[in-house]
Amino acid sequence: GRYVDAVRGAGAQVVGIDLSIGMLAGVQSPPTLVAADAQSLPLTEASLDVVMMMHMLYHVPDPAIAVAEAARVLRRDGKLLVATNGRRHLAEMNELWLPLLDRTGLRALLEDSGLGNPRVYADDARRFVGMYFPDASVHWLRSSVIVTEAAPVVRHAASTTAAQAVGEHREELISELSDAITSQIRRDGQFTITTEIAFISATKS
């Protein structure tokens, strides 16, 4: 609900939509909340001024349909904002994690085996948006996260689909990841992680 809270704080009327009732239950001081599929929005045509699709297209079975639905419910001159990951997002974490996962033989079977979901990168999202919004533009937010202990990175890895799927190998892989990060911190004094987020904006014509 972070985006919901921020937009409401700016004075907008907000409808928060998520397929997961559990996710909706976590929104503080909720506005109008709807459990629904982004591929079939329960909203009338041309009913919204702005649609925000923040870090969610990679969870949708058919992202192009979700973008088409956003176009349908937007009014003329309405704005679409999509956020997704660039290809270098969390690269340093994946450089340690993916070789460990390769040993289990499961990596090829897991669509989101990495520590950031790779299903819809920025170039993919730009293509989907461009199918319905001819003026789509991409704005990048690139930065670095510096950690001086392994625990935050390890907690993130432990929460991923891949960590849950490896079964009896889970604790071993998590321990090896922790050791690898700790070793880099001892050597360099820190572990630096690239974050690369793309914001794609467009206007309905």
C-alpha cells in the first residue's frame, strides 16, 4: 500500500486493486480496495484519470492483456505509469545466487529463479505499453544499495520462489550465499548491490 498511501496523501481518490486478498488486507487505512485480476478489471470504460502498474506486470500471465485493460479504463489524455526492473537489477546478488542454484538442477525449471523477477524487464514492458500507447517513454532510476552484513540479502533470497523450491538443499544454499557475501564484506568492507528500476509513462490518445 505504499503507493496507495502516497497518492491519497496528494489528494487523489484511489481504488487499490490486487489479485491477492491477503495483500489488500495489509494496506493501512484502506481506501476502496478490490480483489481482481489485472487482465479483467471490474471497472467501466474511460473511468480513471491515472493507472499505476507498479512492479506487478511480471506476475501477470499475459502482461499485454493487462496493459490493454489499463488503456480501456483510462479516460482520453489519462496517464499510465508502469514500474519494472532493468536487467542489471540486483545483479551482484544473482551473480552469487544463480551458480548455487545451478547445482540443484532446478534453475532451468523455475521461471523466476533469480532474486529479481525476470519475466518482464523494462524493454519488455516498453513493448507491451507501446502496443496501446504510442507515446510511451522510459525514465530510469539507478542506484546502489550498500550492506555491511549478509542478513538482509539472505532474508530476501530465503523468501524467493527458488529458495522454496529446492527442498532439502535450501538451508545449504542459503548458508553458502551468506558465507559468500560475508567474505566479500570482510574483503571490501561492504557489499554493493545495483538497483535498476524503469518507470514507463504514457498518455492515452
